[in-house]
Amino acid sequence: MKVAFLGLGAIGTPMASHLAREPFDLTVWNRTGEKARAFAEENGVYAASTPAEAVADAEVVITCVPSSREVEQVLAGESGIEAGLKKGALFIDCTSGDPATSRKIAERLKARGVAFVDAPVSGGVKGAVAGTLTIMCGGSEADIERARSVLEAFGKKIIRCGEIGAGDAVKAMNQALLAINIWAGGEALASLAKLGVDASVALEVINGSSGRSNVSENLFPERVLGRKYPRTFKLALLDKDVGIAQDIARQNEIPSPFIELAARLFNDARRILGEEADHVEAVRVIEKQAGVEIS
Ligand code: NDP
């Protein structure tokens, strides 16, 4: 099966590497061409020089870029995906995108006889390397069934959430929960640090109690206690995700003070810590404001 993968970032690279084997015939493209050429050499696949060239023969096209805005950019123009796509192809967008733009893109592609599935992923770089990602899909049942054989190369749990945009919506709400857990966890541990409670002791208790989460079980022990913030998932991307959740809640007139606050806090943290900070580094803002180090 001829597959094109566009967007070899932190998570796109390990996802694409699972497609560099039979029964797939993989072509990759990346905005910074050097990365695509290095990937191609390492994995024995072809690196195209434009999106149009990458998708020219593809039956399935996968994109994984920061947001739906970049998906639109890669689609457009003389050398964009749309210029090369063949009728009957399936377009799978693994970007954590926004539902409204995904629906717009799907309409445009439908006019060219191309099917669309939004398929954002969860499980981080580790999950992508292991091929165990959770993939939340939006689209028709038939299109998602068609996508399944490709998604199974890097995903373990592949779930249809509803029509086009539903995968993006579920992903955005998952990310809002992640952000709220990070911030609330930071506040809890900073308060306990002031009382002289060791953070590893506090986490041991919380992880055996009802307040536990992926943040307390995995992210905080690895990153906050370890004082190491590997840049596997940028704070800037989490800020983007919470913004999508905020838009969805607002558009549907859902009272959502937690999501509103998370959006504001992560937006501020992004401004303070910069575009390259890791998402868990948001805790550093709390530490600074509280005048305490969580350790
Ligand atoms: P990165 O920032 O590591 O990579 C972004 C990728 O998009 C790079 O390949 C980059 O190219 C490309 N890109 C950026 N801007 C453009 C543009 N204007 N036109 C074309 N290509 C562009 O992001 P991630 O890989 O971490 O994330 C990708 C998506 O996956 C995001 O939607 C993110 O929210 C989601 N995600 C990420 C997870 C993670 O753990 N990292 C987990 C789950 C979802 P270049 O190399 O040239 O910069």
C-alpha cells in the first residue's frame, strides 16, 4: 500500500517509522528537508521534495503538523498536497487539529473525490515508539475502517468518536484535562513543599489514593522530581490544544470556568517559558510564584 507521511516532528517521526516496512511503501516529506532525507536514509524509504510529489501516487496520506492551520498550508499552493492528490485517496490527519477547520478541509477534499479522517493521537513519543498510541477518529465508519490497517501500525486503541471533527474534539478535551491535572498537581505539591512534605512522599500517597492521575503517576516523578524536562511535547502545543477546547466549550455555550482558567494559565506560561518549553515545565511558573521548589 502506497502511503505518504508529512510532518516528521517529535511524534511524527516514530509514527512514520512503523510504516517503513511491508505491506507499506512509504514516502515522507518534511518542511525542513534535511530531516526527511535523514529519515529516508535511516529507514530505506523515499523523501520527496514537495508535498505534491510526496502524495502523487499515494493511496493514503497522513499529516502530523502542529495545528490545522499548518495542515491548510501544506494542502495549498502549486506544490501543496492538493496539487498532487489522486482521486480515491484517503487523507488521515493525525494533527491535534480543530474540528471546524477539519470539517472545512474535508469538504474541500470531498470535492476532489478524497476521503478525510481526523485521527489525533495520544500516548506521547514513548507510545509512538512502542506503536501503542490511542487514536481518536472522526469520519464515516467506512473511511475509518479503511484507515484502520494503516493506523494499526502505530496505534493500539483506535476508536471512532463520531463524524468528522469528533476525534479533534475528544483530543482537545483530553488535553484540557491533562493541563488541569498538571496545574492542580503543581499547586498541591508546592503547598505541601511549604509545609515541609517531601514531594516523593506526597506522590507516593497520592498515587495510592483517589487523587492520582497520569500526571502524578508518570509525568511528575519523571520530570518535576527528576528536574529534567525532555522536550517530547511542547507547552506551546498544549496551549494550542486547550485553546481548541475553550473554543468548543464557548461555541456550544457550555459553562466552563476550569477550561477558561486552564487556557489563560497555559497561555501565560507559554509566554513566560517560551516556544520550546516542555508541557510539564508549566510547574516552574507555580514554583516561581510560590517561592518554593518541588523536590
Ligand atoms: P513538533 O513541533 O515536534 O513537529 C512539528 C512538525 O510540523 C515538524 O515536522 C515541522 O517541520 C512541521 N511543521 C511546522 N510548521 C509547519 C508548516 N508551516 N508547514 C509544514 N510543516 C510544518 O510537533 P509534534 O511532532 O510534537 O506534534 C505534532 C502534532 O501531534 C501536534 O498537533 C501535537 O499537538 C500532536 N501530538 C504530539 C504529541 C507529542 O508527544 N509530541 C502527543 C500527541 C499529539 P520542521 O521539522 O520543518 O519544523
